[in-house]
Amino acid sequence: MKINHLNLTVTDVIEVKNFLETYFGLTTNVSAGKAFVAMTDNDGFLLNLMHGKDINYPDTFHIGFPQENKQEVDNLNQRLKEDGIKVEIPAIVHGSYTFYLQAPGGITLEAYCLLEGEDPTKGPRPSFGKETI
């Protein structure tokens, strides 16, 4: 069994859609303007974005985007910084080389690659994008 889709409520559907297309490679399949979009990744996972107000996800809630290696993590981090987006400095956390960011629309994203031989129970607790540079 696998997870097929996830519905998220965001404050600005269009802004989040554009952000996810630009930086994380998702593709929009269905759009109902500012109210709703359905997006997919290369593996067919379906991410639905729905407009809402007063969004209050738990502090640790986030969406993870795996990268192939540390260089891809660094490249994405640098690209986001160059485009004026506040991101953390990548670090080794819970067995991954990772960083978090607060994305438009009230959601937290993580870009990471797993590190072979790293103990996922060791290292600092993630800040979930609350400590950006």
C-alpha cells in the first residue's frame, strides 16, 4: 500500500502553486483558480492545494522533498537564497543533510538527502525553518 495524495490548506493557492512548480518541479494538472489546484510529482503523488484562512499546522508539520545528494541540496538552497527566499543553512540532522524553509501559503518545506552511515537518532532537533538566514 502507498500514499496516493495529500490535501493542504494554504492562504494563497496561486503563490504556493507557482513556488512548488518553480523550485520543486511539481506540475499542475487541475486548476480552479484561487480556490484549488491539483499537482503531481514525477512519481505520480498528488498534492491538492485548497484555499483557506487562519491556517494553523503544528510546528513540526512539513513536506519533504528528497534530493539525490548533498550537492543538489546545496544547489537548491543557493538558488532559493539568490531569489531572496529565507532558508536555513543545510546541516546534518536526523541522518540527513537537510534544510527547511517557510514557503508561501503557510507551509513548511524540507529539502534533504539521506546520508549513509548517519544515525538518524543523533544530531540536533530540526528547527523546521524557524531559524533562517
